Amino acid sequence: MTFKGKTTIEGRIVEVRGGEKRISRAYTYGYMSLTVRVGIYMYSVLVSASKINSYGFLPRIGHYIRAEGIRSPSQDGYHDFSMSHLSSLEHIEPRK
């Protein structure tokens, strides 16, 4: 699938990983990678560590979230989609 575009997902966080990415020798930025289950699909959501305070909560395993960002297909086939360039990330109550 070659779909790219802004979309909103709602799901449960099943894994949280931290990391960093080196842009150049002088610049490195940190990020969190959230694995989110949405129905039968898994999304890898990249969250910039510098923006985590603006979202108002620290993502943890078991939290239900709503994320809006750019969706792109997986390159390695491990996850179905990945999301980056988030415009919003919020903690929500689970649907009943």
C-alpha cells in the first residue's frame, strides 16, 4: 500500500520504546516510539521527546490515545503503518 496522508487513529498502547536519531554530527534529537493496536492493525507512532510536555501526559502501556499525523506504509513489513509529524496526541477513555 502506498498511501500517505494525514489521518487520525484511536487505539491502545501496547509498547513504548525510547530512542534518538542523529541528523548530523552536531545535532541529535530524541523520540519515543509507541506501538498502538487499532482493531487488528498495529501502528508505530513516533513522538518527538521535545514535544511530549505539550501533549499533557506521558504515554504508558495500556493508555488509550488519539493521534493525528502523517500515515505512511511500513518499509520492513513488521508494522502495517507508521505515523509521524503528529499534530495532536491525546489520552482518551476506552470505548465501551
